Amino acid sequence: MRWTGKIRFLFLAPAVIWVLAFTVFPLGYSLYLAFYKIEQKVEVKREKQPMLDAAGQPVLDDAGQPRTKNVVIKEQVNTATFIGLDNFKRMLTDTQVHEAVRVTLTFVLIAVPLELALGFLLAVLFNQHIFGRPILRAIMILPIFATPLAVGYTFFTIFYEVGGPLAWTGIPFLSNPTWALMSVIIVDVWQWTPFCFLVFLAALQGVPDELYEAARVDGANAWDMLKEVMLPLLIPTIVIVLLLRMAEALKLFDIPFALTGGGPGVATQPFSMLAFRTGLRFFDLGYASAMSYAFLAVIMIVITLFFRRLRANYG
């Protein structure tokens, strides 16, 4: 029995409503807020209200008139003032934004190359015939399945400087600005190196054995095979993994939120956390929306490069 068009639309309706309510509307409303200055004020009013007894009846004075009391009423008032592109211009001179960008770029430029390098080296190692390879490979990819927030709290316990497992080292993992950022990088590398390893291993196992045999016949050693056979064939995969990890690393939030709270000070506060705090802690919703859209533009550039590279390799 063939479905009619109305039935198809009926089944599509929940998904369409979900996307409109939780994706399209928030994006549109936040874009609207980006051009406004949102202020929250508390207006205090004093009103006279009659005094009531336990039975709910007015209390009378000696003259028989209802007695009254002064009541303070506080009312929160939100005002929206159109300011055009001022929120976007404000980011250019905001030192907090500059510091958050520095933290984010430092994290990306250190963590992502480390993950790619370690993942590639592990993939080369596991591409060999070693004892217990299937079990070791399964153990290696376990960190991928952990929730970043839970990973952050777990490593907070590990890096805790008073009584933690690594307290004996004397290293200020969480109290020193430089070490705190390095701690965030270490945690991210621990969690996402297995992802790079898994992708690179799949790519290496797709290389025909004939290429390795031909290289051995030509007298190539292990280094020559790595440089002349593996790396050239894996460059498209490396670029794709690099762009994927860059896009994900730029959105860093969970790990520093749980591990350091952005501290000490703002030493580990990435751009996404600054936008979160600006909007939901300081209630500067217009400025936070502008920050989020500027951040979205950067992420979209990286994603566009990824899809272009993907189409160039597999299109």
C-alpha cells in the first residue's frame, strides 16, 4: 500500500517542529539580540496594602478604618536598545576577548598537532603484527566514549594538588596559569588521540600490501617506508582529521569548565566559555550573541574547508 503525501508530511512533522523550535528559532533570535543592548533593571515600588488578620479580614484601627502597611515590590524590567554593529565592534577592543582568543589558539596549536602525531605513531605501531593487537586496540579507543565533562572531573581528582594521586610531584597542575592550560591540553590529548589513531589505522590498513612489498624489494628500510609510502598516501586523511579536530578543539568548553573553571583567573578560559559567562552569568545577552556569531563564522570557515577537502578527495 502506497503512502499518500499527507501521511509522509505527518511523519516528518515532529522532526520539522523540533528543528524549528530548537535550532532555527534560537539562531534567529540570537542574531536579533546581537544587534541590541539588553539591560536588566530592577524597579522598586512601594504600595500600601490592607493588613489582614488570620481569618483574612481587614484589621481596623481605633477609628474603625482599615489599617495598611507599606509593601516593597521589586520588578525586573528588561530593555532592548538597538545599537547596530556596536557589539561586534566592542569585541575588537575587549581585552577579555583577546585573552580568550589567545587561550583558544594556544590550545588548538598545541593539542591538535600532538593528537595527530601521537595518533599516527600509534597507528603505525598497531599496523604491525603484535601480540594481543585486537584487545590493545579496543583498550586504546575507550577514552573516545567518555563524556568530556566526566573526564574533566576525573582529571580534577587526579591533578588535585592536596591529596591527589599526583600531589607528590609538587607540580601546580591547577593553580599555576601555565600548568593549568597544559593540564587542559593533556586531558584533551588523552581523550582525542585515540580518535586520530583509529582513523589513521583504518587508512593504513587500506594501503595495498603490494606497495610495501615493492618498497622492500627496492631496499627501503622502515624510515623510507614511512616517508615514501605511508605519509604520501595518508596526507588526504591527515588533512581531514586535522580539520575535524580543529573544528572540535575551537569549541573547547567541557574540559576547562569541569577541570579548572576557566582559572586560575582567566588562564584557561576559552572563547566559548567567555561567551557562555557573558550571556548566562552577567546577562549581557546582546554582546554574548555577537560573540557567538563571530565564533560561528570561524567554525563555518573550518567546516567549509573540511567539506571542500572531502569533495576533492572522494567527490
